[in-house]
Amino acid sequence: MIKRTGAKGAGPLSGLRIVEISGLGPTPFAAMCLADFGAEVIRIARPGSGGAENHVLGLEVDVLDRGRDVVEVDLKSDAGREAVRTLIACADGVIEGMRPGVMERLGLGPDDFPDHPALVYGRMTGWGQEGPLSQTAGHDINYLSLTGALHAMGGEAPAIPLNLLGDFGGGGIYLAFGMLAALWRARETGQGQVVDCAITDGVAHLMAMITGMAGQGAWTDRRQANLLDGAAPFYTVYECACGGHMAVGALEPQFYTVLIAGLGFAPEALPAREARANWPALRDAFADRFATRSRDDWTEVFAGSDACATPVLSIAEAIAHPQNAERGAYVDLDGLAQPAPAPRLSATPGQACAQGRRISAAEALARWSDCV
């Protein structure tokens, strides 16, 4: 990997060049993460789209598009493919989320750059590059369903965790991590490689602790029958008098003691929590008590304590919460609140930048002219 002085600033990935083939969900999320920390990412988009692949979501502004300029290119044309080929030849890495084989048919697959041995080629799919489902469509919910994750969450029916667990947890973050791992090796050895990032692989990896518990008989395949799935009365959600909810996570005995004191119970008045047979009675007692006061009242009761009892906030409330506000967990870009880069680096922190400009392929190539 060529070391360069980056044009974006002093981020830890300054000098890193990435070509992103425009897509939905996990691919732009990974690109946003890299751009937040200083990588110069140029996004390749269909003509007329401006990089906004949001026909499903209907968005005017997609936060995931922040921090990078867009080159609109017709990949079905010889000129368009040649422009992208030249950009990739000047980049440290490329990320794409096409179905397996599409980039090869365009002449832009990982084997089409023999003169760039250090190229790191990131591939984001739901099912992976091979396997019986590799050529079929899918979305977050489908990937969760085949990894056991969806079955493990919810009550009478599985609960859908938005698209956080698959698209972004098992997909985008793993793609960004895999790219950085491969880019580190390329820097040391001059040899790039393909990063085959499948959402199903990532979710399976995220399920490591639960899978390990199941293999040792510490997790049962029934929802709300386990320690961390809402069965435990000290690790669940309770409705308050106002209709709001409190989240309780008092797993450790010392935190549980603070919880029941805040609820106004004497320890001897409650059955032992160690016996699972007592959990239904404890849940009923806690539910009845939480139902006597509003969410805000209970928030005040437990404020600053180790009860591990917190209000369930809406998105707007979360943005305004003092903890998030003091840490600057959200930033305002062009009038739109969005999450700040994470995690935090002490010397070279990430920086959220507004959506970039639409630029021509010629301008992009001129920017990277040192390798042309």
C-alpha cells in the first residue's frame, strides 16, 4: 500500500484511497466508516442517481452517503468501465456489493488488475461468494433467519431488530474491519487480497457467545426462556404508568440489590432470584411496581445509581439526552442530526463530513494523478 499525504485532513486513515461501487445498506455504511476516519473514498454511481440508491427508502438525504464525492458512470459503457478501471488502479482498495459474478462480467473483478498486486478488494453480500444461495436475493431479515439469530429474539414470535444486526453489525462493520486487516497486510507485504464479507458469516460470528452457551446447555431454543432474552425479571423491559418503558439490566447481585431498593422492596420480601422457578413471581412484582409511576419518575429514582435501570428513549429523546449530548454522540450536518464517528481516537479522531460533490471521472483521476 502506497503511503500518501491525504487531502481530507489528519484522520488516522488519511492517505488511504478507496473506490466504492454504489449500493445499499452495508456497503455504503462501511464506506462511511472509512471516510469518517479520513480515507478518501470516491463513490461510483449510476448516471442521474448522484449516489443516492434510495428508491426503496425514498430518502432525499442518506446519512450513509456522507464524507465522499460521487462520480456518475455508466458501467455498461466502455468509457465508463475504463474510467473506473483507472480509478481502481490508483486506489488502495475497492468495495462493492454486487451479486457474485457481476463485477467479473464488467471486467472489474479482483482478477482484472494483475498489475496492482497490493489491491484489496472488498466484496459485500448477504450469502457470500459461493453456496447454494449465493445467487439469490435477500435482506437483513433473511440473513438473520438462517443464522439462528432471529429465532432467538422476541416473544411468541421472533422480533425484528431493525436492520442493525445484519446489514450493519454482521455486514458493514465486518467489511470495514476486513478491509483494514487486509490493507494492513498489504502495507507490510505488498500483497492485496479479496475480503469476502457475507452478512450470514458476520451474524454467525456475532452470535459466538450465544452459540457457545447453547452448545453447553446454558441456552435453550425457546424465546424468553434464557438469561439475556427477556426471561429474567432483572434483565427485561417494564411498562410504566404513562405507557413508557424502563429497561432493567441488573444482572450482578450488587446491582440487583440497588434495583430492588429503588423499587421499594425489602430483600426478604422477595423470593430468591437464583431459582428460575421464582422468576414469574418476581416479574409480576416488578411489573406491578413499575406500573405505579411514570417513566420519568422512575428515571429520577434511579438516576446516578448502579441499578442498571434506564428509560427507553425515542430517537429524538436519545439525541437530546445529557449523556449523549455531553459526549457529542450526535452531530448536525446541514440541519440533519446524525451519529458522530465511533469509536473515539484520542490523537486522530474521526470527523463526520457532509455529503460530497458530484464530480467528473476526469476530476477524480486528476485528484489521483500521482499514480496515473
